[in-house]
Amino acid sequence: MTIEQAIGAALILLFLADIFLTVLYARAGTGLLAPYWNRMVWACFRTAARSSGKWRGTILSIGGPFIVVSLIGFWALGLTIGAALVIRPELGTTIRPSSGGTPTDFVTALLVAGNSLSIVGGGDYAPHSTGTRILFLANSLIGASVLSLVLSYLVQVYAALRERNALALAIDLMTDGTGDAAVMLARLIPGGDPGNASSQLSNLAGSLAATKEAHHFSHFYTTSASRSPYTRSRASASFSWIWSR
């Protein structure tokens, strides 16, 4: 194994560890690379929003979704570069096309690495030794596993985001759009009769606890904002402060 291949293998392990800590460990800020990437992208959006005038809210509202998309691309690029560093020294010897010459430049290595990581595969390049066959098999397993993890991660993120928006709407309706807890209690206890207020407050507390946990689950929740009126109300602002504590 050459130094280039050792660096490539280390890069693959680094990105796999980052994906594991971000997707499976599921605590915001525990990744090795993702937290820094997310903060960098979010800082770019905040900088652009400061000078955008009336478009400030619109730009910030797409910051969260863009972070998710860019993070997936960042992971894919990192894994591809790592695999390319491992593959490039083998081009023309144990990895070559079925016919014709074999370019040994890094762009060709990126192409072969991308094909080996994808589920569909494709391309004329094939392994011709036991070691490179194992490498291609490992790359295909890594690609399939990462794709499955990312898809499940997206489902969890947007399911929790929908629940957060539903909670914001419920709070907005319960406070008559004021964000005032006294208004909510007055509406829940008309005439001083508590009635079923206890059960409603218990349900609200459960939803708040779930939303608070979701904000510890991923950095995405703190940068994703809806343009709906109720999520911009004073109620949403008040409870956003609670969630951040």
C-alpha cells in the first residue's frame, strides 16, 4: 500500500465515522466534519441575508434544506475522493478497461471510484486482482449502506420537522396568535372550570419534550424555518427560546 492509498483509506474512514456519528448516534454537534460544514454553510446564508433587505426571511428559510443537500454532497465527494486515492495507483495494472489504453490521471480515478461506489455501477473499468475485486466489493457495500442511511435520515428529519410545525400551529391557535400563556390558560379554563385542561396541557408538554429532543437530534432543526405565519408568531419565538435551553 502506497502513502497515497493510506491517505485515501484514512479519508474514507473519517467520512464513514462522520456519517455514523451524524446519522446513527444522532446528537447534534457530535460529528467529526458535519458540524463545521453546517456552520460554514449557515454562516454563508446569514451573511447573504444581512444585505438582502426584504428577502432576508426567504434566504434564511431555505438555509436548513440547503444544508442537508450540501451535507449529503459533501459526504459523497469525500468518499469518492478517498476511494479515488486508493484506486489511482492501481490504474493500468490491476484496474483497467476491457480494451484500449488506461489513463492514470486523478480525474479517471474519480470516475472509477464514483462508479464503484454507486449501486448501479457501470463503466468499462474492472478489477483484475483479488485485492482490487475486494476493494470494488467494499466500495459498493459502502455506497449502498450510506445511501440507505441518508434516506432514513431524511425521513426522520422531515417527520420531526412536520411535528415541530404542527406544534407551532397548535400553540398559535391555543394562544389566539398572541403567544401569551395567560391567554392560553383563559381559553383552556373558561369561567375558572379546569375541565379537560390538564389533559391538554399534558399533551402539550409531551409535544414540547419531543420537539426539544428533535433539536438535539440534528443541527438542521435550528436552521430550518417555515414561511407560514404561525411559525413566525410570538408564540413560536417564545417556545423557540425554550427549545434552545
